[in-house]
Amino acid sequence: MFACNYLLSGVEEDTTVVAAADAQNYAQKLGIAHGMVVQELGWDEDTDDDLRAGIEETIGSELLDEDTDEVVDVVLLWWRDGDGDLVDELMDVVSPLSDDGVVWVLTPKTGQPGHVDPSEIAESATPAGLTSTTPVSLGTWTGTKLTQPKTPSKQR
């Protein structure tokens, strides 16, 4: 994040680069708050580093990778067309989730290479015991929130 101070007419003004501010807003859009444990899967060269940095700044720690044994509040799954079987991947990612944890499937926006149709995500969520919500815009990526049923016991 870049901060610049400008002296205009004797008044100092603080401005912040918009990309960093947007990335923090993305964390808010995803319902991510300070202290949450967030696991990231599917990272590649095309992922949005500003979004990742904004989430890390918001939670106050680094994102966990696939090797973690911790219970997590949120799984960020970067997913592109051609990455494999989304149903299988979703079956695997529910294991470390806390009882009220969520999965965010992040896919390239419509028209971008690797785009995945939201209906495919919704269809893949059901066999994994998840329900999809309306996608949200995250810059050049789209996030689809997958939630677990509100039941006392969770199937894995």
C-alpha cells in the first residue's frame, strides 16, 4: 500500500492508492474480519495479490496453505476452468472448516481466461453439502460464497 502526503494550500492531505483500499473493501465484501483464520488454495501467478494482501492485513496474519492442520473460518479457493473436478475439491475443503465456516470460490470474471459459470459452482456445491449464494465482484475475479447447512452435526 502506498501513502502519499500532498501539501495543497497549506493543508496536508493523505491519499492512499485505490487498489489497496479496494482490496481491503474486498475483505469486507467477503465477510472477513480481524482474527479470522483463512486458508488459501489454488494460488497461481494469476491470483490477485492486492486482494490477498488486503485479506492478510484485515485478519492480522498470513493466509494458511493446504498443509495446515488448523480449523479455519474461511477457505479461499482460487478456481479456473480446467483446474480439475470442483466437486472433489469442495469435498476436500470442507474438512478443515469450523462449524460456521464458509468457502469462497474465486473465479476469473466472465470473458476472462479460465472463467467458470456460477451455475457450475452451484451444481458442484450440492454434493459437498454446501449451498451457493449470489456471486460478488472482486476486481477481475468473481467470488461465490458457499455455506454449510445450519445443523448440529456436519457431514464430512
